[in-house]
Amino acid sequence: MRQKSQYADRARTEQSRRAAIPIIMDEIRSLSALRESEAACTRCPLYRDATQVVPGEGPSGARVMMVGEQPGDQEDRQGHPFVGPAGRMLDRAIVDAGIDRKQVFVTNAVKHFKYEQRGKRRLHKRPNAHEIERCRWWNEIERAIVKPEVIVALGATAARSLLDRTVTIGKLRGEALSIGDSRLIVTIHPSYLLRLRDEESKAREFKRFVEDLRHGARLLDKAA
Ligand code: URA
């Protein structure tokens, strides 16, 4: 365990996150090594109340990376990203957009579940700027290993983490941005669709969401 936590310890005392990433990359070259390091993460307080870390999942050569906000209740219990209701919505949209699910690496901007306990229920709480900033480190390593051609930011937290600034989804939606060697598109988080009450808005917004994912898929065709 001592050895496992050495990366997280080093990270805590870092002078410069950006300067440290290449050094860490020398040691974390695979997704399994990354998972081990993430499991020992104490870079922000969220690890204290979460059941476990929820690392990104998918092939190491995935062409598409989808980045959500943070694990939800189900993800925290099971240790896998997007396995709850938002994940089922995302899976449906991926299929409708004609994207091969096997080519997708799914992950989150923040790797531990943040919640407020209300009786027996654990209510999702948005990660704050500090937590997003501290966790960006892990996504940078994921991106360096997977090297996705296209990244899809699902919602404002993911977009903020990836672009390192606060963003308004409505302003960036529909654009094809660049981040490192990857193209980036920004869209809604699938849980937004779950919160919509009337069926008409739900169907309309789901269609828009699928269209955004198709936009990502078309960028992939261009990159091929
Ligand atoms: N919402 C997210 O942003 N990520 C998950 O893994 C599940 C729900």
C-alpha cells in the first residue's frame, strides 16, 4: 500500500502539476497502473466518504473518450463509470449515434462520488472548483495513455476540467474545439435528460444529444 500511495504523495507535494505530469507518465504507462495509483488518491477530501475510486474504463486505444462529471451512487457502489440511470441513457445515445461502444473510453472529471447523506439516501453534490482542479491530473494521464481522437465533454464540470476554465454549455455546443491532439465537443450531461419532466422535451433534447455525439463521430471519420 505504501508503494501504491507514492504517486499520490508526490502529487500532493508537487510544485507544478504540469511539470510533474511527464515524470508521473514515466511510471504510469498503462491503464492498470493508473487504476492502482488512483485507488490511493488523497489529492482532495472526497476519497474519505466515497466507497471507492471509480476509474475510467474502455480500451487503451479507444478512439473516443467521453468524460462525465463524477460517479453517482451506483457507480460508487460498483466501482465502474456510467452503470446507473445516466449511463443507460448515455448507452442508448451512443447506439443511436452509430458509435461503436467498444471504441469508447468512459470516464469522469472527478473520480470519487460527492454526496450529502439525507437519512438513508445519498444525494449527489456537484464537485467544486478545487476538487475538479485536483482531479484533472488523472484525466490528463488517462488522455496521455488512451490518446483519443475525439473527446466528448458531458456537461459543464467535464468541460471545465478539460478546458481549465468555466464554460457555458450553450455557447460551446455545436463547435469542434481542440485539446492537445484531440478534437473536443461539448454537450449536455445525460442526467439532464433524466430530470426533464415532459416527454416532448425529453424526446427533443435526446435527439439533440444524439446529434452532438454524431458530430463527434463525424470528426472521427475525418481523423481516420
Ligand atoms: N454521472 C457521471 O457523470 N458519471 C458517472 O459515472 C455516472 C453518472
